[in-house]
Amino acid sequence: MRRPSRVVLVVAAALVFPGTAQCQGDAAQPFEAMRALRALQDRIAAGDTSAYLSYRTELARIGDEVARAPEGAWKDQRNVRAAIALALGGGDPSILQPLLKKSTGQERALVRAAVAYAENHNTEALEALAEVDVRTLDPSLAGHVALVHAELLARKDPRRAMDLLADARLLAPGTMIEEAALRRQISLAVDLEDAQGFGVTTMTYARRFPRSVHMTNFRRQLAVDIATRGMAADDARRSHLDAAFEMIGPAERLEIYLLIAWEGLKGGSMEVVRWAAAHAEGLSADGSSQRLRARLCLAAALIVTEEFDKAVSALEAIAPDKLDSEEEALRAASLRIAAQVRSEPKATAVGTEPPRGATEPQVAASARSTIAQVDSLLSGRRK
């Protein structure tokens, strides 16, 4: 069974509330040692890149501290919960092994699940989590357990996973748990072809976590999903996305539409490119690099339509010295293919009848070639 991605899980290990009690001597109890992770988590949610980059190191340091806790520390349930959270977030599960025999009821199910999950025994982890009602758990664990349970169920039962992700958001608002749960809901909405849910969760994420360290990758993946996974496949879906995008600022909308247009060219989604590029052109300033990019994408998309001549004129009107290297390569390739299409016999205009006996119109074949070459260019490959 494929291991669920740790990207959305590891940053959630710190949801353990601080306390005041001490272990023997001056050593902090495990749940107190987790304070630093909680603080780091808050900084990550606020967009602190340095906090994100140092998280793994801090997680390992806290793991070492927890492993050194005296035996008496585990009589305190807060410390048990801290160890469970640590294991679920990528920490060493060996600290939980002695607790397997000592714990009972729902706590034992949680310990079993955490150990199994950390050791890649996902089926066993799912069986253990089936005994757990996340809404009855202590706030220090509830959202995190819901998130992990959803990840384990995502392939087998995506709709149940969506419900658990909603629980995770409800139980841990404003934290990296909610941030991770929202990103996972968006990806599941794509898998379920739920365009409305996709739009709602996407805009919720953009409003709730605008400075997240994941925002750049999020926008890129959003554009890929919209351009190539059917989230903008028809007028109704595009209208819904337009309404959703109105909820964010014009600069962010412009960036997203440009990304969608660029990814649409790579995927051959020409209707999506035309829609996104038109919006981007309307949002961009006259003479700006964004306006040029939008017009370039639109012209490249029109090459494979009945507006062929309009596309060529638009491409020729764009000064290559105003483009970056990637854009200039796209312009040159589009003009080169346009010239090839024009030179083909009996294919003087898009939409002309194919010659008798032909298996397909020559222009259509050239259109497919154009899309393939554009895809190659934008993906960094050269033919």
C-alpha cells in the first residue's frame, strides 16, 4: 500500500498544549518539551520560511528529549498524548512501545495506531483508528488524529476522508492542521470531480492562509488541477471559478489566471487557455509583462482554432525582446508551426474540407503537433 505523503502531516506534530508540571529534577516533561514545536508551527502558518526549514531538526531534537523522559512521566496522560502526536508527525515510535501493554480503551487504540502508522503498517493503523471517535479526544490530539485518519482513508473512501478533514479543520482552527486539511480537501475534490467543493475549499485556503509557506506550490498545483483535471472543463465550472476568484485580490487573481493559461498550454486545454488568458489580459496593466504573457498564451491557443490568422498577427505583434527566454521560445515555436500549417497543400484555412480519401484533415494533424511541441517546450524538453 502506498505510503501517504508526509508533507501535509509532519508539520502538524506540534498540537500539544503547554503545561506547568515538571518531571523529577529540572527536566521538562514531554508535553512541555513540545512547546517549541507549537511555537514553530504557529510561525509556519504565518509564513515563516526559516521556521519551516528548521522544523525537521526541531522535531528530531524534541524526539530525543521525549525519549529520555523518566518512566514516571508516562503516568501523566498529557505526556502520553505528546508521544502519540510525535509519532504521528514523523517522530520515533519506539517511545510508545512500552505503553502498548499499559494503556487501555481508546488510549490504547491511539497508541497502536500511532506505532503502526509510524512503522508503515497502514492497514493495522486504520483498524486501530476505527475504534477512535476524534470528537471525544483531547484538543491536543483530536485534529491531528482526524488528519492522519483521513490520509489513510483517502484512496479507499475519499468521501469519508473528506468528512474527517472537515473534522480536523473544526477541531484545530488556525493551525497547520487546518492548513494541511484544506490542501488535502482540495486535492480530494479534484479526484472526486467536485468542481463546487474545489472552488469553495480553494478560496477558503487562500483567505485563511494567504502567507503560508506552501502558497507558491499551492498556486502552481491549483493551476495544474484547473487546466488539466477538468475543474474548468465547461462554462458552468469556469463561471463558478470566476465567482470564487472574485473573493481574492486582483493581483492574486491575475497570477492565478496566468498560471492556469500557461499550464493549459502544456496540457492542450485550449478552451481553458482562452478563458484564463482573456481574464489575465483584463486584469493586467497595459504594457506590463503580465499583459504580454496573457496575449502570448491566447495567441498560442488560437493557432489551433478557426482564428488562425488572428493568432499569427497577434504573435507577430509581440516584440520578442520584451519576453523572457521561455516565452520567446513559445512564440518562436508557435510561429514556426503556423508557417508549417500555411505551407501544407489543401489546408489553406482551418475548417476546409479534407481532400477526398484522406483519413483526417491535415490542419487537425498540425494542431496536434503544435500542442505536443508547446507541451515539450513548456515542460523543459526540446525536440
